[in-house]
Amino acid sequence: MSLGSEERRVMVDLEIERAKKTMDEMDYLAKGGLWNNMASRLYYAVFHAVSALMIHDGHTVNTHKGSHVIFSQYYIRTGKLPKEYGQLYRQLEIMRNDGDYNCYYNVSPDELLGRLEPAKEMIATIANMVKA
């Protein structure tokens, strides 16, 4: 499916809005000590921002793995975004997967909270990149 420029703009805006709304959930989840849920939501906040960037630039991605591959290939390796963003995106996906699917694993508050500000920065950077 090919998007027209107006459709692309709408999709980008919706993805950025979703990323920001998902970040707004962090305080509530932290107060409740819902660290596994918080890890999942933090990953998805970044995922939506990355999706906005890819839509903006015309990349089509159908899977989470594909999102990581395209993000690395077109944004990290080219230096458009710092390599730390690629590492953060991967770390958040691992935490989300472990927190969601591994019944022996619990995300630690320290592990998660140390990634909160970098994720906010990454989302803000991407939001600025896709502004009209």
C-alpha cells in the first residue's frame, strides 16, 4: 500500500501522538510498581516513534524485527541518529519480551528507570525529525 503525502503526514502525526501518550503512562505504572508493564509500554512508546520516522521516510515495515533492521540500516549505521538509540531500542525490546513472556524474569526498577530519560530524548529527537 502506497500512502499519499497527506495520508503519510496523518500517519506520522498519529504515531508520534501515540508515542507521547504512551510515555504519559509511565508515572502511573511506576507508582504502582508495575515494572514489567512499564517496560512493555516504554518499548512501545519508542516503537511508535520509530514507526513515525519510517513512515515519514517511506519505509515499509511489517514486523518488530523488520523495524529494528530498517532502523539500524537507515538511521544508526548512516549516523542520522546516535548508535545509543539503536542499543536502547534493542534493550527495550529484550526487556519487553522477557517481562511479557518469561515467567522467571521480572524487570528491575533500576534497570528500567535508567532507560526512561534516554527514551524520552529519543522520542523527542525523532518527533523533531518528522515535523512538517
